[in-house]
Amino acid sequence: MKGNAVIGQSGGPTSVINSSLAGVIHQIQATGLADNIYGMNFGIKGFMEERLFDLGAQPAHILEGLRSTPSSALGSSRHKVKAEDFPRILEVLRKYNIRYFFLIGGNDTMDTIHRVEKYCRENNYELFGIGIPKTVDNDLFGTDHTPGFASAARANMLSVRQSGWLFRDMQRVDQFVIYQTIGRDAGWLAAATALAKTNDDDGPHLIYMPERVFDADKYIEDAQACIAKHGWVSVVCGEGLKYADGSAVSASTAKDNFANTEFGAMGGASVGLNLHRMLTKVTGLRGEFQITESLIMCSMDRALKQDLAEAFECGKQAVDLARKGETGFMVTIERVSNEPYAIRYSKAPLAEVAERAKPMPDDFINAAGNHVTQKCIEYMRPLLGEIPEYVQLEKNFVKAPKKQGVAA
């Protein structure tokens, strides 16, 4: 069916979200799916305000450059679509004869597409709605991993690896370091830092993920044991850690538009800082906390070529689904094998993706709940690319000179 297409980006940025955008544009132009290609400026909120880019009028070098540009080129939004928004959305769709509706984003984004597509169907407006996966949290149901995760995971892993070498050498100054990753409900990014560890005394020594209840006393015990063994301890924690009663370890009470707890700019609280305070209070030791937010999510200098390529292909696959008359699906990635790494592309119903999440599997987390298993390492390794090797001085210490006899 001829008509126009619109593409939007929602939620947080990644290193590769613009590569997915480029993939959608490329495939629409290559197949002639739509007469015109529009882009939502600032997501669904901007769409309702009729803020639409004419993507077909963009110069070729800009469309190509999207494949290696960070952030969200269209501008993003965290607007939660309400019942009263749907008549306006349909009005804009009709006005611009938009028949193909593509959104790049996470769980909440997939919920938006699902609801818009359903509303149009109920009101006899033919619309093909397809989702393209995106989230560094890697918690989208139905896909092996999400574009953007691998690059963010590697960025965190490299930071923890280099931080570990720093603090091992500086242990006479600081005896511990707390590194906080994003991840509201899932510990995928925290878990990925395990690949920074190659030797027993390498960091991270402890990894705490939101999938396990946080026990402050056990944390102190674990950390002190590492300090006694190594002289220092490297701790990685996911921002969404909770106590047994469900309260946030960060003590954050702020909520976003989707009623999710905010751990970033709105939160005003930090898991990493609280873990730092706990350890200092008990041990009296000096340490440091390191907190990453949106910059590390979309740093192009650490973007992986494989991640960029998969993001671009997901955009193309979304268009191909629409060409086949499919609607109400999200593009997914299926793992065929770890070694050699092989994947294939498939689809998952938006209704399922919108309602479910993908926490880390139980068998990816060790029994103590403070690190990962080998199975998790095997999952992560093909995604994160080659890990740099560093050297460490051998402990060839100078022997004290023998006492010389006193001359007569």
C-alpha cells in the first residue's frame, strides 16, 4: 500500500540508535516502500505537534553519516501516550497520509507502537506499525540482545578494567572503588564488566545486580574479605539495587513519566555513593565512587562495528516486515551460536514485548549473588569484542645489600 512513512526515536540514547535510523531510511528508499519519509522531532510528543523532518530531502552524506553519529538525531521523548492523545495521533497520521509507523526504542516505546497500531485498527485506519529494538539495558523481551547494549557494555567493561589497574597500583592511597552502571531493573551492564577480569586479583571482585536482593551486611563482609586478600576491592553495582523490603538502595523516590524510579538526574540519590558510605563507615578506609550516565551510553569512540552493523540491519529488517504486510511486531535478534558468533533476525509480537521484560537468567548469576557465572561470560564474550591486554610489573624486588665489614 502506498503512503508515507514516519520514524521516531524514544527514550535514552545509544551509540548505534542513529545507525538503525539510517537502516530504515536506506531500505525505504531502496524498495520504494513509501512516497515520503518523515522523522518525528522529539518523539511522539513532537509528532502530535507536527514537528516532522523531511528525511527524504536530507543530503546523501548526512544520511550516510548517521551510521557513525552518537545521540538521537531526531530528538527523543519520554512522553507516555495517554488515552486522550490517540485522536490527535490519528488526526496527524491522516493529515500526512502516514501508513508506515516505525519507532526505535525500548519497552515503553514498543508499548506506544502497540497501542497506536491497535487504536488505528479499531478506527479503520490501515497502519503498519513496526518496532526496532534499542536499549543499553538489554532488557527487551524476545531478543537475544539489543542494538546499543554491546557498545555500552564494552565501554563499562573497559572503564572497570582500567579502573582496576589504577586502584591496584593506588591501594596504599585508596583501598576500594565503587563503580555504578545504569540498569533500572536488569543487571546486564553490570554483569558485562566481569569480562574485565583475567587474573584473580583483577577487578571487579564483586558485582551486584538488581535481580538479587541486596544485603548490606553480606556486602560489607564480602568487601572486607577481598580487601584482606588483595589489599583493595573493586565493586560494580547496578543502579536499581533493592533491599528485601523492595526499597531502593539509592533511597531514590523520584519517578519518571512511566512511573519508573529515576536514578539519574531526577533521582538525587546514588547506589554507588551509598555503597561507598557503608564501607567507609564500617572500615574507616578511603575509597572512590564512579558513576556513569548517558555519556557512556552513546560514546561513539567506543562503539563497536558489529553493534553498528546489527543496528543498521535491524532498521532494514523493520522495513522488510512492513513490505510483507506485517504489523504489530518488533524486530528481534536470535543467537545461533557463540563460537563462531552467528545470529539471525526474526520478530516478536509488540503485545508481548510491551508487557514483559528480560532480566538476567538465574544461571547467569552466581549462588552468592555477587558475581556472574561462566555461562554469562560465554554469552557476553562474542558481543564485547577483543579485550585489550595490559602488562604488570613482575615482583622482582631489589634485595637489601649485605652489611659490609668495618675496615680496621
